[in-house]
Amino acid sequence: MHCEILYQPSYSLAVVTLEQGERIMAESGAMVSMSPTIKLDAQMSGGGVFGMIKSAVGGESMFRSTFTAETGRGEVTLAPGATGDLMTVELSGEKMFVQPGSYMAGDADLNISVQGSLKGMLSGEGLFLLTVEGTGLLILSSFGAIHALSLEPGEEYIVDTSHIVAFDSSVTYRIEKAAGKTKGIGGMFKGLVKSAMSGEGFVCRYTGPGRVYIQTRAMENFVRSIIPFLPKGSGGGN
């Protein structure tokens, strides 16, 4: 299996070449084109109905597509739904944490699961992440370009949660308010207000060693920026 990334960083396209018998799994709707030697199969994420529901709650697509070079060598081209970059990571038995929206495709033998809880999300003390583990090619997508960081042991770095793409499992992390720690109910409320006023909500504090990948733009911020320019509906008439 070989992957070449073209047209970076704004309109990236992954050109994946498969030898006969090789397979790659991708998010539903990621395919742009493929050779006639490739067979396409669709299946539920998570290996069943409950796994599919858990994937959906975590922000992941409920379905995935598997492309198999069935009758000979061929290629599949893949792209994310939004403008942005792509990058490849070759896993060799290790685990990587991936923001659900940033997983686009990977070797069909990689093990993918969802980590996180709804309670943690509501309390601001956790977030849903995909865990991707095994050996094979992983293709990540971003909104904007991808900025790679390499943290030394004990080195800390803070990233807005909306800019997370992926990070090594050797990197530890915790979610906190952008304004920092506060004590008590009043302090918690004050911290939330400060975070809101700063334009930041929750951030992720990483501690090395390991790699952290962040995206230079955030979909939430982009959506907010265009809302004022959207047509306003006329009211009061038939």
C-alpha cells in the first residue's frame, strides 16, 4: 500500500495505490474516484448497532467504506468534506488518539475504538477521541493546515480543543478551562465567564514525550465568522 498526498494544504487529495488483496477503510463519503479493479463494501462503524451508536455519539461517521484491490492492482483517491490538509502516519503497533473528525482512512486491519464519556463531555473534564492501534497506514485530515509538534519528556503545551487533530498515546493530557483552574462554585462560574470572554472555552494541556498534531483553523470559528453574512429570513408574511 502506498499513499501520495497532492494539492496541499488547502485542497489535499490522497492517492492510495493498493496491490491485489490489499484493503483500506475510509469514512463514508471520502471516496473521490477508484480503479475498476477495486471493490467497495460498506459496513457499520464499531462492529455492530451499539458500536455504531457509540461512534455517532463520539462524532464519528456511523458507516465506513472498505476498498479492496480484488481483481488486480488499483488506486483509490480520497478527500475530506471540508477544505484542508491531509497527512499520513505509519503505525507500527503503537496507539494514537485522533479527534473523530480528523480520521479519514486507514489500513483495514487497524483497530479503531471510541474513548470518552458523555458525563465527561458535559462536565468539561473529558472529550471523545478515537483510539487507532495496530500496524499500517493511517490518513488524517484537518480544517486548515496541519502543524506538527514534538514534545520532550515533561514538556507541556496547551491547545484549544477545537484545534486538536491527533497525538501519540505516550502524551498525557487533561482538559481544563482556558482561563485556568478555579476553586468553588463562584470560582468555577468566574472561570467560565473569563473563558467565554476570551473567545476560548476548554483547552487540552499536553505533557510529553510524543507528537501532537494541531489544525490551523477550527470549523466552529469558521461557521461563526460567516453567520453575519448569511441571508436573513423575512418575517411576518405569507
